[in-house]
Amino acid sequence: MSISCGRAIQSLNLIVSYDIIVKPPYQLSPVIFSLATSIAEKLGVIKSSSLQYPRAALRKDNQIKTIQSTLAIEGNSLNLEQVTALLENKRVLAPLKDILEVKNAIAVYEQLGLLDPFRLSSFLKAHKQMMQGLVKSAGAFRSGGVGIVKGTKLEHLPPPAARVKPLMKDLFSYLKNASDPLLIKSCVFHYEMEFIHPFADGNGRMGRLWQTVILSHYNQVFAYLPAEQVVKNRQPDYYKALRKADQAGHSTPFIEFMLAAIDEALEQLLEQKQPPLSAEERVIVYKTVSTKPAFTRKQYMGYFRMLSTATASRDLQLAVQKRIVKRKGDKRTAIYSFLK
């Protein structure tokens, strides 16, 4: 038998068997429906303009914003220019602890695509890399009790250490197996992980990191979306949403906050003007998303819906000339396949 995770521990005291998915409590409010719809619409616009695969310069700029923001929330003193310098292997004058935090975060976010959002072992591996040299227990769950104190007030008392591992197993089971939309599950996971507080240190940055990992599995654009910057700019509201969820006994207020932050970050991405992709860049993007060994011009145009037949033909002809793809057949019957 297993006590359900997160809010249910204190407020509902539900008991379920291990063969049943433990679903943390939340409600699909009108605000959640509205924000989820807005996010879906923005993702559609982003896909049609190929912004989910931004140019290298924009990717780098957004990664820097993400790292600087998520660490600033935890009190790191480095600004965007200093994080940029560290990313470029330049020297920075700053507290050694702050420099190490940034270097660790850079290493983790650069390996984002290799992290499995549904595996607890991958989660622990990321924490070890994120907190290496900062805490002795990097990559391991806490072994003692902790409390979240604001001033002289105890804000939150997480579950005892003995409950951390089974609660995290339940949470990952929910993440992997529940039928809830992944967009919603990413917010639920973030909140419940913060409530469980599984580590001695690094819980906040890990909650934000893992939501990004989950969302990147949902849509590639989230690997480059600096939603953490929105959270940093609305930091009092972030903590208020956590408190409201604690008081309510479910994660609904926090889901609403995080969806609003994601929606705002997507809006900002749409406002970041960048030149249209070149023919070669379009072909490389298609190579990234293609799931079949061969494709036709019609299939290529099905992804880049804004292209004319003539432009698509020129794209593919250039790709043949540059030995990105090889062609078999001619004109409308031509079959293309990517060269390794």
C-alpha cells in the first residue's frame, strides 16, 4: 500500500494500491482551459514560422536568460553578461560559489536533450550535475527533515525523509502513465516536487529544470524558451502561487501561474523578430523533425506550409547539390533521403 503524494499526504490522506496511478489533486479551472488554449494557438503560429528551431544566436541568448534567471531566483549574483562570459569560457570576477552554480547549470542545460523526463534516475543524475561541488549529497535524496522558513515564520514543512523516495516514485509514475495532458502534468510535477522537497538543496532550480525537460518532450520549442525569466520577473507571484496551492490542498493555483508564465514567454518569443530561414536551414530543420528515411516534395511542403511548389523544389535541389540529401526519380515522383 502507498500513501498518495503531494497535497494528498496532509489534506486528503488517500490510500491506494501500487497498481493504481497516484494522481496528485488539482482542478481544471476555466483559467487553465483558457491558458492551455492560448498556448496551443501560439505553438501553432511558432510551428508555421519554424520558430521552434530558432537560429543559434537566439538559442544561445535564450539559454543564457534561462540559466541566469533560474539561479537568480535562488540568490545567485551573476548578471546576463557574466553568464555569457562563462558560457564563452571567459574569466569572471564573482563569488566562487556563484560561478560554480552557473557552470553546473550550463553543463546541465547543454545536455537537456539527453535527459529522460520520465526516469527518476535521470532526474537524480541531473541534480548531481547541477549541485556538484555545492552540496555533499548531490544526486541523492535528503536524509533528514527540512523546513521552509520566511523570516521567523515556518512557511512549509515537507514530508519526512523516509517518505521522499516512495513519493518521488509515485510522482514519476503519474508523470509517465497518467492520461492528463503533458502540459498540465509538467506544472503538477513542478509543484509536487517542490512540496516533497526531495533534496537538501537545489529543489527550486530542479523543479524549474524538470518542467523544461518535460515540456521539451512535449514540444521542441520549450528547450529554448526562457520561461524562467518570466518566473524571475514575477518572483513574488511565483512564491504566492506555491503558498496558495499549499493552503488549497491542490496544485490548481500553481498550474494557473505557470501556464500564464509559459503563455507570456511564448508571446515574447513571437515578438523576437528573426529573418526567415534560408533554404538550407529549412532542409536541416526538416531533417531534425522527419521520422521517415525518405520523403517527397509534397511531404516537405506539408511541414513548411507557407512554401510554394517552386520554392520547395529549389530548397531540395540545393540540398542535393550540397549533398545534404540524395534524390531518386524526377520532379513530382522524386524521393529524397538524407545523407549521413
